[in-house]
Amino acid sequence: MKNLIYICVLLGLVSSCQTSNQALSKQRDYSFLTDSLRIKPQLEKYKLPGFSIVVFENYKIAYTNQFGLKSMNAQEKIDENTAFSCASISKPITALLCHILEEKGLINLDEPIDKYLKRWHLPKSKLTENNIPTWKPFFNHTSGASQSGFEDHYEGENIPTLQQSLMGQIPGYNKEIEFLFTPGTDWQYSGGGYVIVQMALEDTLNKSIAELANEYIFAPLGMKNTTMIQPNQSGFPTNVALVHDKDGKVIKTGLPITPQVGPSGLWSTPTDLAQLSIEIQNALRNKNNKVISHQVAKKITEVSALKNAVGGWGYGWQKSFGYNNYEWFSCNGSNTGVGGSTFATMTDGNGFVILANGEKPNRIPVITQAQRKILTLMNWDGKSEHEETQEIPLDLKQKLAGTYDDFLYSQKMPTKIIEKNNRLYVESPMLGMFKGKNDNELIYLKNGLFKLVDYPNLLKFEFANGKPSSVTLIRGRLNTKVTLINEEK
């Protein structure tokens, strides 16, 4: 759960693991995925110890497979019940928990969060004098709180308290958490914001976040291999994957301890995370949902932040992608020596979850190719009604063509608009990484807006002196204007 930008860029990466545990649907044989993904030779190539994957379709788990070992120090294979440290995938779980507790009348997310804190209080700041933060801006990273991520600890080390974490008395920080901008006016990834949420929950309800999550989410949904209990606490599971460095060696004890549980302390399996995703998907259509209400599902998956928010963010979930004509809710987790992703469509009940116990150089190439293949091989297509389009006038094509600062994701990467075969295409490093090629056509709609393949926001270009000067990103009721900086010299 380290650098946010890397977390976002690597969001979609996915793959699978070695024991052939496949759940085959009656309608379709998914065994072709094993041969197509070719995970085993990639584990050897990249020295990745282990890999676990689940693919779900039409609101049911369709395929699950595991490859490799829990630890390179032993020969015990990963199985479907092997839990991994999930890093930032903890955040949407924490946000979901808060929304469930609000629905039960135990907290009010529209009240100032400081009202719920006892062990520590928000620092005084001119930025919050006239804009006192409630719970919600901490969920979608618009609170302005500092502290992006945290260092893991291991048994035998001095484990900091939540108070020490917020006071900045931990590795990587030397001062108390602070506000960097007025809440709600900008976006910056903040693990520290979720530490504040964790403390508010625990101070108010007199239970650990691990107890609360198990009581209201994990146990009711039958997520038997999921916990927020840490390796130094009673009740931590025994069937777990150890973390490994880039050389494939176990890091220290192999079991990272995370006192900042709310932002990064979750342990789970792809199967359990798929179950959770399907529950949210069912709740969104208000059918077959058992624990999460339709109202809560809508709240946690709606886009609530757009300005500088990496293409879009919800209360915990990232909302940046439009693969295969679907809108997705997703999250990527990345801790030292372990990581993965969960991706789910807002409609039709499709998606995948991948977790791997290796460092970034080892796991990212394997996860990347797996994600690309899944998005291609599953033939998912969420295209519904055919939108009314029109030809882009020649003079408009000529005006738009150029190289710009990243106006899609605000990640400071060159983004090109080029003409090809009498059509306009956008070349984005981020979209190219996820799909493996830049064929993102810019489509001109009858209403004068543009739609980009694999990108969920509509685009409205504005011009000054015959050149594009800005583009407004539009998603539902939200919009944000981005200045177009032409990088061509």
C-alpha cells in the first residue's frame, strides 16, 4: 500500500495460480482460461511464488485457480482458502462497514467525524475552520488529510499505536497528520484519512474494526477466510500466503502486521472478495442480496469525486474505467511483497479478483497479462442502446489532434489525440497498459460530447483562438474542467 500513483496505474492487473480448482458453470466450460492464461511458466519466469484468481460471470463464480506456493521456504501449495494480505483493498471494506453501521443507526456519516473521536482529535487548521470534515470525504480521498501509505511491521518489532500513527511517530513521517487543502475541494490519496475513520469507529462503538467487520460483513456473507485480525493477534488464520521480496525470498517472518487496519489490514482470498463483489452487484440490481442493501450499494459505488481523482472515485471504490462498455468498481492493493486487484461491473455481474505473494517486479507482469486476456477472452460487452453518433468534421479533427498533458487521469503522462483511418484515437499510457494497445477511439456523439472507448467519462472540449483550451469531464451529475496543456514543441 505504498505509492498511490503506482497503486492506481496498476489497478487492473490480474492472473491465476497452480492447483486446478475450477468451478464450471452449467452453461459454459471455463477450463479454456487455464491454458490461455499460462500462469505456471510465468511464475517461473518472474520468480513469483504464488498466484490466486477467481473469475465471476452473471453473478456467479465461474472459474477459480491457484498456482505456486504459500512460502518459498516450504512446498505447501496455495489453495482456494489461502488468504493473502490485501493492502488497500481494505479501504472499500472499511467504507462499506461505515455505511452499513449508518443504516443501522449507529453512526451518522454526515456529522463531523471529530465528534466521534476520543483518543485523538483532528488538528486545528484554517483549511477546516469553515468546512468541518464529516466522515465522507475521508472515504473518497477528498478530505485533504496527509499520509498516503504506511510501512509494514513484523513480530518482534515495536508495533505503533493508532495515536502514534496519526501523530506521525512512525517510519516515513515526522509530524502529525495535517490537512493539505480544504475538504471537498480537491483529491489526494490518503491512507491517513482511513486511520482517522478506524479510530472514530473503535472509539464510538468500543469494538475493534476487525470485530465490527466480521460481525456486519464477513460472517453474514460467509467470508470464512477473510479477517482484519493481524498476525500478532489471537484468531489470525493459519492458511495464509507469506510475502516475498523481488528475489523470491520470504520477507522477515512473512506475515506483515498492519496497525493501520482500516486502510490496509485486510486478509482475504479471491473467492471471498468475489463473493463480496457479487453481493454488491446483486444489491445494485436489488435482487438476491443478503447483507448489503440496495441503498448502501448505490452510495458506495457512485462516483463522488471527479476533480483530479484519477478518472473518478467513489466511497472506497475506484471508478476510473470503462472496459468492454461497462462501468466498473475496482480496487488495487499493493504492500511490500504482496498485492492484487478486484474488478467488478456495475451491471450483469461480471468481474475478477487476483492476489499474488510477490514484489511488484515479480507480480505485475503476470497480473497484467492475465487481466488483458480475461477482458479479451470472456467476451463481455455491456453495450446497450446504440448511442447516436456523428462524423467528426475535418476542421474539428485537425484542431483536436496533438499531444497534451494527461487530461484523462491527471497523472502527468503525455496523452495524444491522433487521426488514423479517418477517425480520431486517444493514446494514453494508462489505458494502453490496461488493454495492451492504444485503440481507444474518440467517438463524437449527436449531443456534441465525445465518448472514449474504455473510459467512463464523457468529454466536452472547449476552444480558444482556434485551439483546444480545456476539456470538461462529465459523469452523471459531476463534472470538472481540465486545462489542456499542449506538450508539442
